[in-house]
Amino acid sequence: MISQKKIIENIPLALKTVNLSKLGKKHSGKVRDSYEVGDRRIIITTDRQSAFDRVLGFISFKGQVLTKLSQFWFEKTSDIIQNHLISVLDPNVMVVKNCKVIPIEMVVRGYITGVTDTSIWGSYEKGERVIYGIKFPEGLRKNQKLNEPVITPTTKAAKGHDERLTEKEILQRRIISPVIWKEMKKAALAVFERGQKICDKAGIILVDTKYEFGLDEKGKLILVDEIHTPDSSRYWIKATYKKRFSKGVEPESYDKEPLRIWFKEQGFTGFGKIPKMPPEFIAKMSRLYMGIYEKITGKKFIPDMAKNVNQRIKNNLLKVI
């Protein structure tokens, strides 16, 4: 893993966006830019950092970590469900199958925790016991493991906040057919179980995560977007979890939870002026992202240190597009 000093030196070179006019219209999400090219989609994972449904700044090399981790997990779960990955052309670029994205985010939770409006702990703490249409027992504590993982779906909002959904609402609104919904639930729980097992061997707890699905040209369900990254998942250190939980202390995180906490400490929860992250904190988060990649994969993370990331991406794409 590279040093804090090296990361700070590279902060001005963070990948903010890429404009590839030759590929047509650019679609921009909170973190990714994408282009449709026939039956394929070019997904560029930038260094943009989002939380509280806002883009908060840039974390050096984050886009590379998310791309490499997604590639790792897509390969590890392809026997459970087909995914959209075709190839990785660049440290920040995936070529994927173009498909019809289902407007539901499948959030699978193995523990009761969280700090956002859509988290189950926030509702439970307020006294709610039926959350996302699921009944939770009395006496649960924050960060406690659930008897079995639960699916808490939300809408997939292009802008603004995602909204909670229940299974009943999904079927009543006919967002997706009952058959596809059943497939989504089965796949989400199976992929989550696989993720927990692999993480457990690496000394990591996969606490919760988000999956997105789409339908290919034949109407077949496939896994899309990203999978088990520090942006879409919550990771805790297994070795210290039980002791910290018994003392009521927050678990050691290997995800973007420290970032959410830092912004909350600055008084920001998604509204008003966004506090500027100091270089040292950016470097800390960058090393955290690299660290989770190394722990899960067992491989050393060696970032591409190109001085002009945009040009590198353009050059790599021109070789095949």
C-alpha cells in the first residue's frame, strides 16, 4: 500500500469525470460515468465520494479499488447468478452488457446498524418494530447480529434520496413480476452468503450490502452495477467485533462509515454547505479503501499512478472501441 504522503501528492490528480464525446451521451451517477455503445455499456468509476445522497469530494485511487473489487466479486459469484461484466479495459473502466436496470436496490442486512434515514437501526431506536414490512423482536442492540439476513429494498433514485419499499408495495405497484422478484431475493441472499463466507476467511465481517439487478435482451435476470465494495457494503473487523459490541463501542470499520461519521461530526448530514475534507483525512480514507481490497483478495493493491488519468482512459478505450 502506498504511503500517506504519496496519496496527498496525488490528490490534485483524482479522477473527477471523463468526457468521451465520441461515445455519445454521458450518463452520470453519484460515482460513475457511463456510455452506451450498442449492446455494451462503458462504466467509468471515478474518485467521487458520495454519502447522504450527495457528492462530498474526491478520494484518491478510490475508483480503481471499486473497479478491482467488483471484478474480484463478480468472478467469485458468477456460478450463483450471471453478471454484466465483459472485461476491464483500464483500472477505472469496466465494459459490461447493456441491460434494462430494475429500479430497486436490494439491500441485504446481516446486522442491525446504520446512521442514515434508510437504516433499520434508526427506525428501531425510535420504537418501530415493523420496518420495511419486516417484524423485528424486542431487545435488539445497535450492531447486533440478526438471526438471519433480511432484505430491505429501496427505490433506485437517479437524484435525491432513495425511498423505502416493502415486498407488498413492489408487487402492488408491479415494479417487477412476482417471478423475477422471487429470483432477485434468492440471488441476493445467496450472493450475500457467499460474500460473508469469503470475508470471514479474511477476518472481515460483511455486515450489509446493496445489490442491483437488470434484465438482459432475453429477459434473464443478471447482477449489475458493483458488488461488495466499500461504497456498497459495510465491513467490520472480525477479531475485535465481539469485545467492542459487548462494551457498546462501535465496531472497527473497513468501509465508508468513518467518512459518514466524520461528516456528521462536522454537522453535515446531507443538507447545507459541504465541509471540505482535509488532505490527511482523504489519505486515511484512501488507505482504508486499499486496505479492504488487500484483506479480502489477499493481493497487494498497486494503483496506477498516471499523471493524466483522463488521457490514459481515452487511450485504453481507443484500443478496443
